[in-house]
Amino acid sequence: MSLYKWKGLSTRSGSITIEALESILDRKLKPLTDKLEGLTASVQFISDKYDEITKEMERLQLKTDTVVEENKQLKAEVFNLKNELEIQKGITNNLEQYTRRDCLEIAGIPEIEGEDTNDL
């Protein structure tokens, strides 16, 4: 049986000092301490990567918002330009029709010299 004393541990084979007990505990706990340090480093690495990914996502979200806004503006501009094109097509068609009214020539009817077609 073991008996405990104030400064050391008494056993049948002799006494173990606190320093010896600490040394034994340190030796036994060293692998566990090393694993814990490795886990701490891994958690820190993952935390750093998470922070990097979060910052990158924020940057990409800002860029996406900018592109979406620019896309809205470009769609509005395309819509306005399409409307303007349709208006210009109408104006061009009207001008072409107006210029053709004096250029009508009917085949088979002889042309008379000095004839003014506006008098007809």
C-alpha cells in the first residue's frame, strides 16, 4: 500500500519526489500536448482561410452588384436605342415615300416633251 507524505510520495520501494512525479507526468502528457498544439495550429489555419474566403466573397459580391447595376443601365440604353431606331426607320420610310411620289413612271404610256406631270 502507498502512503502519501507532505513533500513526496512514499511507496514500498522508496519515495518519489514531486519533481520526479512532474517529470513522469510531463513525459506521459507530451504526446497529448503535441497533438493539442497541432490541433490549435490547424484551427488557426482554418480560421485564417475562412477569413480569406469571407473577404473574397465580399469582394465578389461587390463586383457582382456593380455588374448587375451596369447591366441594368445597359439594358435601359439598349431599349432606348431600339426605340430611337424604330423612330428613325419611320422617318426614313416617310422621306423615301415622299421622294418617290414625283418619280412614278408608268410603262407603256409615251412621254410627251414639255409635259408637266404636276399639272395632271
